[in-house]
Amino acid sequence: TSERAPDAQINIAEAFAAEGTAASADSAYAAVVSKYPRSPRAATALYKMALSMARQGRRPDARTAMDRVVREYPTSDEADLAREWLRTNR
């Protein structure tokens, strides 16, 4: 219930990503989005999850996640990054 919980969960996801365990990282990023959807970290988590999907060759899933970043967090910095990714990855 701490206000720092989304940050902690992001750090867990990034640790998994650094270890090369993409599935665990994606799961941890998804937890941020589902448990803390109103947190500013939710946009970050969703964007990073989309990038992870793209690196795994899961382009349709990555595109869906990037679309979701733009739709659900339109004023975030991540939405700008997602728009650019969508524009260059058709």
C-alpha cells in the first residue's frame, strides 16, 4: 500500500530484465500497470514491457502495448516515445 510500491515493482522488473529473464520482467511490468494504473510509473512500465516484447520478436504484442500507452497515458513522456516507435515500426 506504500506510495513507493510502483517504484519498487519497476525496480524488480528492471532487475529481471538485466538478468535476461524477459518473461519475468514482462510479468513484473504488467503488475505495475494492473495494480497501480493511476501511478505515473504505469506508463513507464507499459512502455518498457512493449519494448521487451519487440526485442523478443513479438511485434504485434508490442504494437498493441504501444497503442495502449498512447491511449491510456496520452500526456506522458512514454506516450511520445510510443508514438515515435509506432511511426517507425509499421
